[in-house]
Amino acid sequence: MKAVYQDHYLSDTDVANFARQSFAKVAEQFTPEQNHNLIKFLARGMASKDWMALIEQMIQVGNNSVGVAMEEAKELATYLRNIPEHWVPFGHPQITLRMQAPIPIRVQSFKHKVGFVESEESRRYISSRPDLFIPKHFRASAASVKQGSAGPHTESEQWKTVYVEHCTQALDTYEAMIADGVCPEQARLILPQGCEVNWVWTGSLYAYANFYNQRSDSHAQQEIQDLAEQVNQIIAPLYPVSWNALTQGAY
């Protein structure tokens, strides 16, 4: 499972430029600090003084009685949820990555549609043996949720052995079917979910930030958290100001 850099277009400076397009101004007319502050404003949805005033209001809510604090906290939470990000300047930069992930993680990745296009390999046309994803360990199911997982399963190594044996048999059978002339588009039906899929993924800076923010969350499946972190490691150096503002908080 991996994310590999392919190409990217534009920079932090361009984000600031496009934000100022309405005023027919360019980033070169401003200092780097002014451009960085503008990018933070775009991601935050408000000026820094308003942001600090909001934080002070949140502190005040915490000092109120429980009943009052609860109602005001609900109002603040609703307000924060509805703050309009000025996302359009972040939609211009584009990044292309080459991705590889097991089928269920590819499915989760493809749920992020807005701002992305993907070109995926098809086993209707290829018949090579796919790579098998082998987890470091199998996790126990979480006791308190319908989905998710806890720490390593007590019999993780045993189940890993079973998993590898089962999947290897399926892969061997797949190759035997191909060798015997079964069409690839039907032979692929026997492949296990652990097979890795390759695709080219192009998306806007804003789209990748949304992917990272959602899939790096502790409630996301661990495997896609790991993939999201690889995406983070690639994009963060390309757009250091914008990426930090969109993912770490534009404070």
C-alpha cells in the first residue's frame, strides 16, 4: 500500500494570487507574511481578530453554569460548523499521485468524489498476478462500536497465516484459470479483497485536504489512516502554508 508523487501544478503563491483576482492584484505586490496571512484567512473563514474573539467566547462559555454553557456551546458548535471557508483558491492547484491499496481501501478512497478524478487498472485487460496486502497484525473488534477495531488480536499471527494461505490459494487458482484460457474479466472474480489495486489520482489541493482530514481521523480504518499519512507527507512540502492552514488549523 503506497502513495507516490507523480506531478503537481501551482503553489502557495498562486493560491494568494487567485484569492486577490477580484481586486486585480497579485501576490508579488505583498510581503510573504501578508500572503501567508491571507491563506490562513481563506482556510479559517474569518480574520484572526475574529478568530481570537471566538476563542475567548468559548472560554467564557466554559465558565458559565452547566445549563447556560450547554445552550451556548450548542450555538457555538453550530456557528463553527457553518463558517464558510473561502475554498475556491485552494481548488486551482492540482496534484497527481500514483496509488496502490487493497480493494476495500481503494473503495473508501473513491468515496471522495468532489475534486478528484481517477484512472484505475482493470483486470478485464490484464492478467498478471496482483500483489497481496498483508497487514502487520490482525486487530480485535472494538467492543463499543458496530465498526472499527481495537488493539492486536490475541491470535493475530495464527490468523495472518490462515489469511496468507487462503489468499495465496486464490491467487494460484486465478493464475491457473488464466493459463487455461478463462477470460480475465471472469477469472478476476476469484481474487480476494486483500489484492492491491493501482490507480492514478488527480485532485485539487482542497480535495486532498478534505480526504486527509477525514481519513486521518482516529475513527477511520487504520489502513486508510496510514495511506492518508503518506498523502500528507507528499503534499505538505509542496504547499506548506496552504496545507498547514487546511489540515492543521489556520491559527
